[in-house]
Amino acid sequence: AAELLGGFPVISAPLAGAAKLMASGSKAPLFTIDLIEKDLGYILDVAKASGADLPGAENARAAFRRAQQAGLGQSNISGLAEVFA
């Protein structure tokens, strides 16, 4: 599935790479779940200050927080697969 998705032009290279990591079970830290969750927090703080509503970012942050609660904060983004699989 990761190989197939990687061939679609609407799929970004990082997303295709993350799909391959998920498929292989690799959770080696690259850009960790903790760092992504922190950055999503910054995005949401700026959005709130400017009156913008970012429900997609809020949902993404909730998913990353769920991964943190599962002890996967130091894993790369592929750790999300453990939470939702």
C-alpha cells in the first residue's frame, strides 16, 4: 500500500516515506511525535490569537497527544500506526 500511495502525485514525499516506515514497523526517531505535537500547539496558539479556526490541526494534535499517552512520544510519525491500527 505504501508503494502504491507513493506513486500518486497528490501524495507528498514525506507522507510516502512515513507510510513506508509504518509498513516496516520502524519507529526510529527522525522528527519525533513529541516535536510534531509541540509544533501543532504553536500553530494552534497563533490561529487562536488571530481568530482562525483550524479543526484539522486540532484533530491532528489530538492524535499526536494520544500517541504520547501511549508512550510513543520519542517515536517518529509512524508510531501513530500503533495507536490507530
